[in-house]
Amino acid sequence: MGCAVIKKEIQAAIDNDKPDDLILLLKAHPHMVNQEINSTSHHTPLMRAVWKQNFTMVNIMLADFEANPNKFCGKYSPLMVAAIKGNIEIIE
């Protein structure tokens, strides 16, 4: 499976709220947790989940896959976006 396909599958798992799919993908490709999955938005998987306000996905990536909440995706980090959107649950 090519890198572009994996990126699309990770994004689809987040966008379609499929945590089991995300877990399987990140277990198979743990290096992807802090990589850009969308070249247009520059989102990492964590940024995508924060942007979508999907707390389940955020928790999975932070707790189980050591996603970096301070990695900038364009102008903002996932932590900054969570604060801007008022998502205290993510920040804590």
C-alpha cells in the first residue's frame, strides 16, 4: 500500500469517525501519526481530529500513538486550534 493511499485512509477514518480503522492503520504505520496527511490543509492526523472536534480520535492518538499536539500544521498547532475553538477537553 502506497503512502498516498495510507494518508487517504487515515483521513477517511477520522472524517468518518471510525476509531477502530484509525487504530489499525496507525498500528501498521505508526510513523504516520505526526506526518501531514493532507497537502492542501497541511493537517496531521491529530490536527484533522482536533479540527473535526472528534475527541475520541484525539484521545486515541495522544494516549496510544504519542501524537505531537505542538507540531505546526501551516500556521497553527493542534493545541492552538483546540484553544481557539474552546475545546477545553482536548487541552486538558
